[in-house]
Amino acid sequence: MVDLADKDPQMIVDGKTLVLREDNTIKIKRLFRQGGKLLTRSQDSINYPDYEAGEDMALIGRVIWVAMRSNMEKIGGSLNFNR
């Protein structure tokens, strides 16, 4: 769920998860201010390193709720939860 009213760039709180549009692509990133720059960080920051937000970046809103599918498999009549 995204709060579409919460998109003022001046109100960005470090580490909050936001939905943004950049290069005509919708992205979900954590944003941080560092030395006058705005950095984007992926949840998987090992494979996707931080980068400076481009001038064409537009905030869509702040993520306020996320639902995720669990990684479940049914094996022999019981559920196996892979982590």
C-alpha cells in the first residue's frame, strides 16, 4: 500500500521506503541524504549497490504496508517452509 500524498522531496526521512519513477521505470527504494545528494538503496544492496538519484526521479509516494508470499512447498501432506 502506498501513501500517494506523501511525496514531498523535502520531507524525505532517511531509510524510509518510497515508490519512485526513474527513467520511465517504477521502482521501490529506500532513500538517504548524503552530502547534499539523494541516494537510492535497494533491499538487495549486495547485488544492487547504492546510486545517486537522477534529476528525472519523481516520487510517487511512501510505502506504508507490504504483503509478501511465503516460500512454502507441500511435501508428502505437510508444509515445508523454505527460508
